[in-house]
Amino acid sequence: MLPYLGAVFLGWSLGANDSANTFGTAVGTRIVSYRNATLLIALFVTIGAYMQGSGGIETLGKLTPQTDHTAVICLFAAAITVAAMTLLKLPVSTSQAAIGSIVGVGLMQKSLDLSRLTKVIVCWIGTPLGAIVICFIIYHVLRIVIRIWQPSIFVYDPVMRWALIVCGCYSAYALGANNVANVSAVLISAEILTPIDGRLFGGLAIALGALTFSRGVMTTVGKGIIKLDVFSSLCCVLSLAITVHIYAVAGVPVSTSQGIIGAVLGIGFVKGLQTVNGRMLVRVLCGWLATPFIAAAIAALLMFLFLN
Amino acid sequence: MFLFNRNQVVLAKLDDFFTSNIQCLDLFSEAIDHLLKNGIDDVFCEKVASTHKKESKADDVRREIEEVLYRKALLPESRRDILQMVELTDHIANRCESILNQLETQRVMLPEFLHGDIKEEIRISVKCVDALVAAAKGVLGSMAPKKVQELVAAIDAYESECDTLERKMIRAIFKSELELAEKLLLKEIVLQVGGITDHCENAADFLMIFHIKRQV
């Protein structure tokens, strides 16, 4: 029962925190209601997890061998880290917490696949950078398209509305495909769940978080990005979806929060960096750097207590 | 397509609103012409009533636009801007009605020496409102930014012309042998007529910002 509880809690907090990155803008601009947004997120996260979640699961599953006990330790260490950082109001990435805790357990077991870990760390650095570049390109390409097309406001607005909804769904799909590994990789690796059941279970756990507890973060993200205007927001959400989807295919769970902040920075590069809040950026960076270390330390401590 | 249906209703109502404003100004212009030729008579009073009806129609259409927009047509930021544009344009019809009411209720007689300039001021005001409506339709449609800028510049030029005429007329009023009360009444009418292009200028300034905001 404990592994399931840990996984549900981790998936729930992931859904509650990260679904805002996919539909926060659409909800903030009142393009779609919060209720409909969470229903769409739940649906597409589950589909994404089921259809394309296996890459990340394989990577995390092979970072270190798992047993029932180590799976519980990994899940609880990650869950405690996410809960503590959220309570301290520090930005947190569930992917980093999940992988940090697996690394902590792996270090204690002295069986860590360093080549896979290196790949993961490279992808973490690549996430915001990739999102910056992708957003920069998307912004310029779409701008050219719109300047050539020159739609009236009565065509442009509905097109933007539906584009934002479609991109939000794609982004939710990518979130499910990429992040389901954080929830179910250790369960599958420990053979508590089959890969198919694990993907479905993880997807549903994330969907539960989106459906029950995402309003607060979604409102904050929505209000934060709405200042960018709908076109820029669309570019951000599309860049996030593409970036996270690429890493889902590459089999590395990354942070959607890092992705969306990278995309917003991409818009900053187009419109001028004065729009970027430097202090907030440092705070986010500190949170991201601290998360894997804290999760690894908690996991190592729990592992030490378990072994002794 | 179903995606665009509600917005087509807004577009049709906006068209109706602009037409009502233009018609209101045309009726106002006809009423003033008649007043200058024949003074305040039954025909003038009928024209005042017709202008009032047209202004009421513009108000009704404005309310209908608000209602459709609040039912979530367009994006919220566009809704807000369109409502403000409609609000600013609506001042024109209100102003026309208010001037005619003032002339009718206060039985103001416009002296001969003002006739030419008043006619000219109204002619410029009509051109100014036409340019404003063209600019508004352009911003809502897909007019090139340069063309919108040209229309806004034209509105600004019309407003300046009217200001010059206004000062000329006020100077003439106070140089005349009329009673002080009459002078003040006439000055008020002249300023009110000049207010039409002032409203156009305010609306045009807003349209320019609206247009810039819409540029990707």
C-alpha cells in the first residue's frame, strides 16, 4: 500500500503544481474556464502518460535497481521535498525531486548509472535553454505568418482562442508523457506495477492533482503570464509543449516550470529583457539547484535509517 | 464557420452603430442648415426629433454590442478595447443631439456673421467623423498601419482646423454689438460644435493605441 500512497501523493502534487504551466494562461485570460481546463488537462495528461510515457520510465528505472523498499523511500523522499519546498514557497521541480531521490538511494546502494545521470543533467540544463530558443523561433515564424495573413480582429481572436486551447492540450499531453516517469518509474522498476499499468496509474495520479488542487497555482501563473498578451502566451505554451515533448521522446523527465520560464525568457529576448524580473529569476534558480540535492539527502537519510 | 458566428454578430452591430452615428451627424447638419435659412420652425423641430431618434438608436445598438461582447465574443482584451472605442464614438451622437436640444429649448438665433463659419465647421466635422469611422473599421479589420496613421493624422488636422474656426468665431462674437448674455450663449454653442471634432480626436488617439496593441 505504501508505494501506491507515495506515488499518488507525488503524482497529485505534480498535477497540482505543473498543470498551471499548460493552461494557466488560457484560464488567466478567461479563454477557458478553470473547470474545463482541468478536465482537458486530466484527459490529455493521462493520454500522454499512456501513449508516450515509456521513455522516461526506462531512463529512471535504470538509474539504480529498485526493490519495494527503495521504491517507497524514493517516492516519499521526493514527496517530502516537494511538499517542504511548496510550504516554504520555493519554486520546485517534481522531476528534479524524483530524480534527486533516486540518486540518493543509488548512492547509498553504490549502484548509480552515471552515464544516464549525466544525460539527465544535460537535459535539465537544456530544458530552459531549449525553450528559450524554440520560443524565439516560434515567435518570429508566427509573427511573419500573421503579418502576411493580416486577419481582422473577428478572425484573429477566435483563432488565438482555439490555438491556445489546442496548444494547452498538447502541452498537457507532453506533461503526461514526460513526467509520468517521476511517479511510476520506481514502481515499474521494482516490479510492483507492469509498464502499462504504471503509465496509466501515474497519468491518473497527475490528473487527480490537476482536477483537485491546481486552482491556486493556475491563477498565479495565469496572472503572471497574461501581461505578455495572448500571442506571446501562445508562443510560450507551444514552446513548452514542444520542448517537453522532445525530452519525453528522448526519455528524460524535465521540469515544465523550467520550460515555461525559459519560454517567457525567449519572449523577453524578443521584446527586451526589461520584462524579466531578475530577482525572481535568481530565486527560481536557487530553488532548482537546491531541489535535487535536498531530495537526494532525504532519500539517503531514509535509506541509511532503513539499512541500519 | 461556428467559430466566427458570434463575432459576425458583433461586426454587424458595430457597422450598424457607426452608420447610426454618421446618420445622426448628417441629420444634425441638415437641421443646422435649415436653422440658418429658416430659423426655429416646425421643420427644425422635426429634425431635432429625428436626430434624437437616431441618437437613441445608436445607444440601443451600443447596449446590444456590450451585451454580445459580455457573452464572451472575442478575447477579453479586445472586448475591453472595443467597448471603449464604442463609448468614445458614442459621444459624437450625444453631442449632436445636445447641441440641437440647446438651440431648440433656448431659442438661440445664430447671427448672420457666423453662418459661413458654422457651416464650414460642420462640414469639417462630418469629414472628421467619416475619417474616424474609416479608421475604426480599419483597426477592426486588417487595414495597413500606415493607412490608419494617415486617417488619425487627418482627424488631427480636422480638429485643428475646427479649433481655428472656433477661435475666429468667438472673437467675432465678442467684437459684435450683441448682448453679453447672447454672446455667452453663442460662445457655448460654438464650443459645443467644436466638441464634435474634439471627441473624434480623443477616439482617434485611442484607436491608434488599440491598433499598436494589436500589432504582433
